[in-house]
Amino acid sequence: MLASKLETFLNSEENLQGSEVRYITDKVTWQHYETLLTQLEDSLEFRLTYLDGILEVMSPSRNHESIKTRIGTLLEIYFLETNTEYYPTGSMTLRNPEQRGGTEPDESYCIGNNKEIPDLAIEVIITSGGINRLEVYQRLGVREVWFWQNNQFQVYHFRSETIEQFQPTSGYELIKNSELLPSLNLTVLAEYVQHPNPLIAAKSFRQTINE
């Protein structure tokens, strides 16, 4: 039944046209989720998120992929120019069977030293709705999550010692500046993400960092 529904989704007109579409279903076992991950292997065409039996399959649009790549390019310039130790982990599949959660961020990084679970996960939100991403990332142990939505960043940092205070956001506090990268001006970064020319944006951003 699940395979049939997914096949219909994968061959939907919207998906074939390159639009960003989501398919959500429930009552999916962890074993089915793992099987689907194996079947799709390292496909860049689909992103899977799982939480407590709910499965979301998302086919990102060209705009989605363009934005996430621009963010990644600019961040790596920042890391290089500020001599920040970083380890890119990209869209690697993060999953924890005991916590019944798994996802594939748009970009992710370990900061300072390499770890099994990245410190920072970045999600580009084009269409709203779907699974509670913060709950998934909390179960996976990701310290900080950035959402790019409506041409700006929203930054959430996990508060393990005061988790009950931030229950509506799964233990994450919405903050103005990244605590992992405190010297990074996210407003400036957002401006360059939106720049119409990626090459000019990259060069100008590097110059801005060094001023």
C-alpha cells in the first residue's frame, strides 16, 4: 500500500514538472522507513523525514535547491575567511531508531570538531506544513537549527537545561544570533543569499567579512 502511494507521488504531474511537492502518510513502521531509505539510496531528488510513524517525502524545487546551495557556498566562505574549524555533512541522513526520528537537512555542519551528529542543521522552507522539524532535530541531538523562510533566517538553539520552558518549540529557543557562529551577521548573510548574481554575492560577502 505504501509503495503504491509513493509510486503515485513520484510520478505525479507536479513532481515531474519540478515543482516542490510533499507527500505525508502515517502508520509507517521504522522498518518501512529504513527500507525506503535503502531503495532511494543517495537520491538528491527526494528528502525523507520520519517522526513517530509519520513519514514525509518531499521533492525539492529548483528554487529550493538554489537557495540551499547559495547558503552553503556563503557559509563556507565565512568559515574560510574567519579560520573557523568546520566539517560539512550536507544532506546526510540523520536517524535514531530509539527516538523514532529521522530526517535529511538541506545543509549541516559540525563546528570545531567532527562528530556523529552535526551541530548545525539548515532547512529551506518554501512550502509550509509537514512534520515538526524541531521535534525531529531535538530527538537527533542537533544543537542549533536554522530555517530559511520568507527571505530571512530563524535560528533555534536547544536548551537542554531549561527544556520545559520551551516545550512549544521542542526545547529550542528562538534567538536573534547564532550561538555556534556568534560573529556571523545573519541579516547580512540573508542579503547575499537573495542577491541575483551568485558570483558577485560570493565576492562581495568575502569582502564584507574582511572589512
